[in-house]
Amino acid sequence: KSNTGEHVRTLKGHDDYVYGVAFSADGQLIVSASMDGTARVWKASTGQGLRSLPHTDGVNGLALSSYGVISGLRDCTLHLWTIGPLHG
């Protein structure tokens, strides 16, 4: 199904605008950045929320690597998170 251009799922959990999203290199995880002050980690195959990373301000962008998540905030700071093993 993934190569047909069909809508697969909608991920819900943020309370404000979503400003950035990224897939993990293996396609297993999605991370999202929102002005609600959180970055969220999702299981790509199901859309299940696995972790919420609370911030002190709106999250404008992020990137995901094997090390973890780097997030950029509206207050001009960067936050580095190790997310460890995730199950779900």
C-alpha cells in the first residue's frame, strides 16, 4: 500500500501547530515538533505515540539520528535528547 499514494494514517496528539517531522533512517519511527512545547516520537507502522519530549517553548524543528533527537526551539535554543530503546 505504501507505494500507491494512499493516505495511510493520521497521527494525533499535538495541541498546536506542527512545524517539523522526520523519519528514522530505518523507517520505524517518526518524530514531530510542535508549538505546543513538545516533540513526540511515534511508531510509524501503527501511529502509536511512544514518547513525548517536553520543552519550555514551542519546537520549530528537529532531526533524528541513531544518537537521539535534536530539537530547535522558538527561544533560540537547541535541545539534545537520547531516546533509548522504544517499544510499542
